[in-house]
Amino acid sequence: MAGDTRHHGWIGPVPSRTEGIATYFVGIAGVMFAGVGPLLLGGLEGFGRLTAAQLGQAGTAELLAMGVAAALAGPLLGIRHLRWVAVVCGLAMALLNEATARVSGDTLILVRGLIGVPSGVLIWLVTGMIVRSPRPERGAGIYMTTQTLAQLVMVAAISALVLARWGVDGGFRCLAGLGLATAIAGFLVPARYAAIAEEADGTTEKRLPPFRGWVALAAVLLFQAFILAMWIYVEPLSRQSGHAPAVAGTAISLSLAAQVAGGTVATLIAGRIAWVWALFAAIVVMIAALGVFAVLPAAPLFLLASAVFGFAWIFAAPFFTPLAIEADPSRGAALLGPAASLLGCSLGPFLGSLVVSDGDVRGSLGMAAALAVGCIAIVAGLHFTRRSA
């Protein structure tokens, strides 16, 4: 090993407060699509610039590109010149969001796929800081909470101040402005990261998870696919239910607020209840919410179902970590959990797009329910066969 590069528990120099805030900012900008995508892509579908199937394909293209870019950024970009990486990514996001406001159909799908690349690189950038910190779990918690809050603020602002006056194109131009702000913040991120010890001396064994670990990752993938297969269609579902245009934006805002609450509750009760029963309960509640959406309810019930769905969504997510550790005590599977999540996020909209039509998008609910049942079956199979494994 080239030498101890730890400072106060950090691997490498400790980032200044300004560097830390800037890095979280660019990482939040990279993941902003997860919160505002259903609102804006649904609006494009409503104006005829995307078909219902293309809506799902656009979501798939962007999320898949994000996952691939986040996985390949480290090997391709290294740990130097990070400021210029962030600046270029911010400018690319600004240009591609502006381009989105000018195109339709397959070209729009291509543009959204392209923007997933700089977004994924920015997610990799903030992850690089988190894994080098003394308590990565705390950094990850800060990132998850702040990104959800930022998405909530962005969705609420676009719904209340932008859509009625400038339409859905105005929403994408807001994201273009966020890209410019990201480019400015890029000048403040750390200039480089220190090499992690394993990277420097190459002594760490890189083993793949055992079979049960891969099965646990399949459960993670199905969980995220189940959510996105339905959630990408929340705006068309609201419209099909006969709601006013503002209801979809309110539903997404309520869901994001409930996600913050769900994550907080999960953090507080973690270790105090059996994770498997918490996971089962949350998924069953989400399946029940799918049933509510399927009957095309009145706006108040639609909003309530959206909030319940969002709460259970983030409440359940942390409990997949003990599932992965139980299936693979070496924690190799747990380390691959984020990759499985991103793959599931990209797969869900594609699967949903296969079962919807321009007049009825409720097929996405049936697809989501099937994926959720598959997830529960895998969790139960792994947990209740653990002694014989």
C-alpha cells in the first residue's frame, strides 16, 4: 500500500464544508429526474408529444443510462479532474434539458437517454465522497433525505408556478437552469479523490455473490421495477380518473413528502422490529394502493393513495439491506444493491409500457402487482429457508 491516506477517519483529505455541500448539490441534481420525471413526461404524453408506450421508454432510457454511467464513471474517469467533470456534466444537462423542450417522439427518447449519462456521472461523484467518509451510512442517509426533499420542492414549484404559465416545456427549462447551477457548483467540488486502499494495492479479493446473494439482488430489482412500472404513469392515471391538471403534481408532491416520513420512520425503528415483517407489511400496503388507483378514484382518495404509496416505498427500501446480508453474509450482494436498484428502475417503465394504451394506462398497475408478488415470494423463500442454506 502506498501509505496511509486517512485523515480523521476519511480516506484522503477531509473535504471542506463548501466542497461537501457542493458535492451533495451536484449529486442531488443528478438524481432529480426520479422525482420530477413522472410529472414532466406525463405532461408530454398529455400533449401528444409522447405516446403512452414512449413515455415508459423515455423513462427506461434515462434511468438505464444513469445506471450504466454510474457504474463505468470510475474506471473511465478516474479520481482526478473532478471539478471539470462536474462542470461538463452540468452544462450537458442544461443543453439536453433545453433540447427536450424542442423535440418529440423517438428523438425525445434519445435525448432523455443521453441526459442519463451526465446524471449518472454526478451520482458516481457524490458516491465517491460518501464511501470515503468515516461513516458512509450516515452520508448515504443525508443524500437520500436531501434528494427527496429537493425533488419535493422542485415538483411543488413546477406544479404551482411553472406549468400553468409556461407548460411542460417550462418545467424542462427549470431543469436546464438547475444544470447551469450544477456547472457553477462543479467548480467547488473536491479537485480529486484519494485512492481507496484496495484500489492502490490491489490486494482485496473481488468475489461474486453466491447464488442466494444473486436471488436477493433479484428481489431488489423486482421491488424497484414494481414501483417504477406504475409510478411513471401517475400523471396519465390522474388524467384518466378525470382529475384537474393540478392533481397529478399534488399527488407527486404528497408522495415525496410521505417518502421523507417513511424513511425517517424506518430509520427510527430499524433494529427494533423484525425486518422481514416490516418488508412484507410495506409491500402489501403498496399492492393495496395499486388497487385504489385501479378503480380511478376521486381526487382526495387518489392523493391519499399516492401518499401511502410513497410512505411505504421508502419505508421498505432500507430493509432490503438485511435481506442481502442474510443471503450473503460476506456483504458482496449488499454492495451490489444500488446497481440492482437502478436496473430495476430502468426495467419497470419498460415493462409498464408493454401493457398500456393511449386510452388506458391501468395495465401498468397489473404489471406492478405481478412484480410485487414476485418480490414477496423471493423474500419469503430466502428468509424461511435460511437455516437449511
